[in-house]
Amino acid sequence: MNIVRVALAVPLPRFFDYLYSPDLMPIVGGRVLVPLGSQKRVGIVVDLPASSDVAKEKLKPIIDVLDAESLFNSTTWDWLAWSANYYRAALGDVLFQALPVKLRNGESAVKNDRTFWRITDLGKQALESGELKRAKKQIEALNLLLTQDLEKGNNEISSAIWSALKGKDYVEEIIVPTEQKSWQQALGDNPLVNLDNRLTLNKQQALAFSQLLFQEGFNVWLLEGVTGSGKTEIYLQYIEEVLKKGKQVLVLVPEIGLT
């Protein structure tokens, strides 16, 4: 049994050591499911040390490994570790705040393939012949499939109806692989705002926006204006220009109304 060091989302400036068997391969930056008292908690692996300050016989084994690779690239990992140290925060708290809620709760980090229902030629023939005239729900389901495939789990039609149609070979399941895309790739050349409904900057806004747009190097800017004067629109349009260049933006929103 080997040792794995885990950070948990608890306000304690310490890590927790566990054991793992050779058939489980935790990775630094990946998540593991571990026992904590009477609970099961999701933790993030921070190290695979050769030894522990706790006697090995007192260490508990992890329950499961949730990730095959790290959830953080090296730059993000170093930045979060620096932040935790600088602000004197527990690393576990900081790492978990950097993850989406579903990942914090232990859900898969890999997008699953999507499954759709598609009408078959037999299903089309059944509709045309009228043989399903007494099965109104089945007719409704097949009519929906005439215009588009429906994702499995769709709440419009019950699973019992789909099972009945599949048993008659009137529908088939189509598996569509989910493409893994980064947010930059997903953005592509698509604008972040609806161009048909985009606000036109007034003279003062345009002046401020152009100064932001053509700045060089690092600068700090303060936009002064009363509520409703249009500062947020300048932010939004400038953010769009920054993202188009493949860069990132961090937006801090101080008012719940603006959120």
C-alpha cells in the first residue's frame, strides 16, 4: 500500500494522508474519494509522498480515484498554491473554489457521449399505415422524431413509450460522441453579444473604449460615471476584444444587482 496526500475543502491548514492499492492510481491534481470520520469526502491529491508522519497502520485507504489526469495545468496549480500561501488560506479551500460545483461534488470531469432517439423506416411505415391509431402517445413520439432526433431522457415522452417503440423496431438509439473543446475553441469567431441587439456606444463611451483598446503594456483604469451611465457596456465590449485575442479576463462584480 502506497501513500497519497490529499487536500480537503476544510478550513484547516493541513493535508490528510491515506493509503492506496496498486490497482488505484491517484494523480497529483486529480480527485479521490476518501473517508473522513463517518463521511465520504472528495479530496484533491497534492502529493504522493514516500512516507507519512502518521503511522501506516493508522492510515485509512482511499475509496476511489475519480480522475485519470490532473484537473489543473501547471500554471493554474502554481497560481492557486501561491494564492493560498499569500492569503494564508487552506489550500484545499482554494483548490475547490477553482472547480465547478459538479466537480466539487464528485461528478465526472469527462463529458459523456449523448444518446438520441431516431425514427426507423419501420416507424415511418407504421405512421403512414395508421396501425398505431389507438396508441396516441406512440404516434406523438414518432411524429416528434419526423422533424428531429430527440435526446434520450427527454421529458416530453415517458421512458415506457420509448421502450415500447424500440421493442417494435420503430425507433433506434444513436450515440453522438461529445467533442472536448476548451472555452477558447468553443468561442471561435462567434461574438459574445448579439450583434443585432448590440448597444451603440455614445461619444463619451466610445472615447473611453478606444483608450482601453489601444493601450500598450500594463495600465490601471478607473471609469467614473453615475449609475446607468453605461460603464458596464464598455466593460462587455472590451472583454469581447480581449477574448478574441485568446487572452483571459477576470471580472469582479461588487453588486448583487449587477450579477
